[in-house]
Amino acid sequence: MHIPFDNSYATLPDGFFTRQDPTPVKTPTLLAYNRDLALLLGITEGGAQDLAQVFSGNQIPEGAAPLAQNYAGHQFGTYNPQLGDGRAILLGEVVDTNGIRRDIQLKGSGPTRYSRRGDGRAWLGPVLREYVVSEAMHALGIPTTRALAAVTTGEPVFREAGGLPGAVLTRVASSHLRVGTFQVFAHRGEVDNLRTLTDYAIARHYPDADGPIGLLRAVCAAQAELVAAWLSVGFIHGVMNTDNCAISGETIDYGPCAFMDGFHNGRVYSSIDTQGRYAYGNQPNIVVWNMAQLATSLIQQLDDKDAAIAEATEIVEAMPGQLEAAWLRRFAAKIGVTSPQPDDLGLVQELLTLMQQDSADFTNTFRALPTAQARDHFTDRASFDAWESKWKLRLGAAPDTEAMNRANPAVIPRNHRIEQMIEAAVAGDMEPFTKLMAALATPYASTDPTLERPPTEDEIVPATFCGT
């Protein structure tokens, strides 16, 4: 096989990374491969065994420049000055057929100098979860990293549950630059490295940005759009630490993530988010907080600190307004309003309040709105009928079902289906994975009603886990 590497991050100073090869595994076997993405990346593939050898880390392809990236980050609000790629190796970059530069990274590829006593490995469950959810997000039209391959290693990984089958995910991103990448140099006072990183990020992602403040403005705008998109499909990231916040505006690091079933603004699935810091409805607040940390890092390289602080503060304080505008645009489309007005904010929030009272299924309720079945999602039918009357008056015509269906997916990667898929895969049955991937490839079309059904009481998955 051939991967047309064109590496740029590897040319940066040594403090940005540690050069390191992946740790070989015993008996790699290709489990899943994204041929459409491979074509986009210009990869000429060999046979399944070649793919397994490369995407397990056993074979370093020609032109690769393997390295583990250095970064820091706030984890649940507490700053950790040294994180880095503890179980990932960046193989290198390619420029895809659309002219976009993309990273190819192995996740679960063995320990690095940043592993902090971890084993550097991943087990099959989180690998398949990220594969499915990241590709589902892509199909939903939401900026995200993507999955290129999943390989089993033939070696056990030991977690709380004992020995589990090991696996490696190949992840593709427009870059792996994070807020924490800037934080590590700012915290150390390494101003030259901070300037080099800023110039690199601007050239790679926002070539029209004017210096550090222009970069901050561009990243804030991208993150506002991203989080509004998450909210519109009921997605909860689960671990919005600054090291999991990508400068590109892509969704990155699918650990204890989840899509809501029954709606609640305070919904939390992540087993490690015991205080609800990253609850569904708190995600807008957290992304603003994250951008404040980026601002704090970026201004360290500027001479006129007072002017920089004033300008950066203005940009970050404008984010809630950006988020609300993006949120209203997306949720107005979900109820069939094409030109939202300020009063539409209250109309959407009234519907969400009714949904929360009944824990109505987020995805199916919005999908059903243009139909007579919508009121079946509510026990307080009178209150829904009153809202529906106001809604139809606002529309001024019959709901445009086709347009609303383009804003409301029929199928999402529900937690219980993912867990069922993982359980089957561990037992050697990949059919549920294949079936789920096929349905999620066209999420706005109703192709498999069995995957659209919410969990029964005994199928509910109350908590999701990182897998580290």
C-alpha cells in the first residue's frame, strides 16, 4: 500500500513532540476499513494483511514521521501542565483530494513518554465506539475527526473488568492542535515556541486570521458553531477538557460521549463527570471557558498586554451571543422556521421545557413534529396542543416535512445499540456493527426502524466510560 505523506508538524522544533514509533502487537487483524475515506486521502491500499500491519503500527509506511505530540490542559477545571499523546502516535499528514491537509494518527499504539504510567493501549469497545460515533457525526454534517481503520491486536488489555481484547483505531483529523497545545508553551513561558505554534495554526487552519487575536476570533467562531451543532442533535461530549478542544473546530476525542435519549438539559452520561460540569446544557458555558484559556495563552506572546487583554476579553465575551445565534438558527430549522426571529427563541425553549417534563425522546420528538404522532410523546397533551397552535400560527402554513426531516435525523448512534454492537464484536460477531454503520451513513433517511427505537427500561445505558 502507499500513503502519500506530506508532513509539516514533524518539521517544528523538538519541544512540540517526541519522535517515536508505535509499539508492535502480536497478531493484528483488520476489523474495519473506511475505503471512501482512504480514497479521499489518496491511499493506494494493499491487501487486508498489509492494512492490518500498517494500521496496527507493526509496519511503518514509507514517508511516515511517527511522533507523539506534546500538550497540556485543564481537566475538569484543574490545570495539568503535562499531558501529551499518552497512547497515540501521529504517523504523518496527507493533503487529500480536496486540497485539505489531514493528520493520520494511530490511537492505542503503545506507551509514549507522555503515558504517565498508562499502558498506551486501547480495548476494542472504545475503538468501535469512536469509529461509529465519529462517522455518524460526519454523516450528520458536524465537523469531526474521522475513522479510517480498526485493527485488533491479538493481545489483551487490562482494565477494571479484567482482560479485554486490544485494538488500535486509525483517526484522521484536519489537525490535532488543541487549546492545550498552546497552554503548554504559555505556561512554561516558551514564547518563541508559542509564536511558532500560532503561525503554524494560522497557516494551516485560518490563513486569513491576523495574528494571535485573529486566530482567537476564528477559533471562537468555529467552536460556537460546533457546540450549537452538538446541541441540535442531542450530543454530549462528556469530557470537554481543554486538551480535548481542537483549534480546527472539529469534534475530537470520543471518550464517554453519548447521544441523549430522553431530553433533559442537565443530562450527564460520562462516568467521570460526577459534578455535571459537562452536562448537555452546560456545554455552551464550558466552550466559552475553554476559549478564555486559549485567550490567556495567546496573549502571552504579545508586547502590549493591556490592549491584548482588552481585545481578547471582548472576543470571548461575544461568544455567548454567537452561540445563541447559531443555536437558534439550528433549532428554528428543527421546527420548520427558515428565517428565525428573536421571539422564536422562546417558542423553541417552551417546547424543550415540555419535552424535559416528560423526558421525551429528543430525536424522535423532533422527527415526529410534522406528523399527528407528535403529541404521543407527551403526557400533558393539553400543553403540547397549546404549543402546537402557537407553532403553526408562527409557520403560517403546513409544516414542510421534507425540510424539517433535513434538520432532524431519524437515526443516531444510541447508547444501547452501541453497547450491543460492542458486546457482539467482542464475541466475534460484526454484523451489528455493519448494520449500525449502514443506517448511520444516511441519518436523515428512515431506513431501519429498529435502530430508531429508544431503549426499553432494561436497555438504558446510564453511564459511558473512557476506556483508558
